[in-house]
Amino acid sequence: MQLAAVVDRMRCRGLIEASGWLSDAGRESKERIESLTDNLAAPAYDSLTPAELDQLIADLEPISAALDAAGSR
């Protein structure tokens, strides 16, 4: 599916304003989705030991830095 079609559907649902930015409803939906994915991921992280969690964070830092440098946030 093309991005323009997705954006058009989101605009029709009131999630994106005419300016192209998220509307209040769009921001609320994004926050609900972020919260839900955080809650769903928590058990996987909770099962790690502190040392394993530290290693995971260290392993992911280069990927995070590359995404930040690419402007993905």
C-alpha cells in the first residue's frame, strides 16, 4: 500500500490534520499504541537478569545511534 493512501485514510479517520501533522486524536491513538506495545514487551524484558539487560542495551546502542542519525524519531 502506498504511503499517500495510508495518510489519506488516517486523515479521513481524523488522525491527521490538513497540515499533515497528527491531530489530537492521532496523538492520543499513538500514545495508546505506544503504551500497549510497551506493556506487551515488558514480560520479555522482565525475564532478563540485570546483566542480560545491560548486554541487550549495549548491543542495541549502535542500532539506536544509526536510527537517530538517520532522523527516524
